[in-house]
Amino acid sequence: MSVKHLAARQYRAIADRASPFSQVDMPGDGWIATIRKALGMSGAALARRLGVTRARVSQAERAEREGGITLKAMDEFAAAMGCRFVYAIVPEAGRVEDIVSAQARRKAEALVARASGHMALERQALPAKKNRAEVERLARELMEDMPPDFWAGE
């Protein structure tokens, strides 16, 4: 196995560890307000812990709900509430490998369809079963080699 493939496998393992969080959605009030309220902490108390004004807390809670807060600010607010800020990008469903596999399948299907079209014009079309087998073989090959244009054409 090449160093490139080994590194990709290690990165996939790291990404897949975050997968359980894929079902966690931001609460309507945002995380800062939700955790603050869950702790029974007032906005003024949180402001004192951060050394900022109550207005700054309100501003941050609004910015979070609107998607305009920085990661640094989220980390600071979490720490002030005795929490840890967690940031991750996780696959919608399944594992990173599933995303790569689906892309390889799409690429393979497009390549086989293009070749089949040319062969049909020459009256040399393959049966559907052979086309499916070729898609599977080509998808495995694409996943292994991942050519530079693997993600092109999205």
C-alpha cells in the first residue's frame, strides 16, 4: 500500500470518528443560549465570566443563530460555561468511504455508458449484466487510483 493510500485511510478514520455527531442539529436558540439556560446561568453571569457586557452575550447568541459567529468566540463562550467547543465536518450519512465509493460509482457509470453508446452505434453493445460488472470493476479501480479528475464534473 502506498503512502498516499495509507494517509487517506488514516484521514478517513479520523473523519469517521466524528460520524456519531452527524445527527446533532443546532437548537433553535443556538448552543450558547441553550447551554447557558441549561446551566441556569443568566446572560449577565456569563458576561461577567467572560469580562464582557451583557449586550455582547446577546450579540453573540444572535450571531450564532444567524451563522455569523467565529469559531474562536464559540470556543471562548463554551470555556466560560465549563464546556468544550467541538467543531467537525461529518458525512451526511455513513462514512467517508461511502462518499468516495458513490463518486467512483458515478464516474464508472458515466464511463461505461459513454463506451456502451459508442459500441451500440457499431452494433457491439454488451449485455446489461456485463455492463454492471464493468461498472463495479471500474469503480474499484477508480477508488484505488483516484485520478486527478476524480471529483471533477460535480
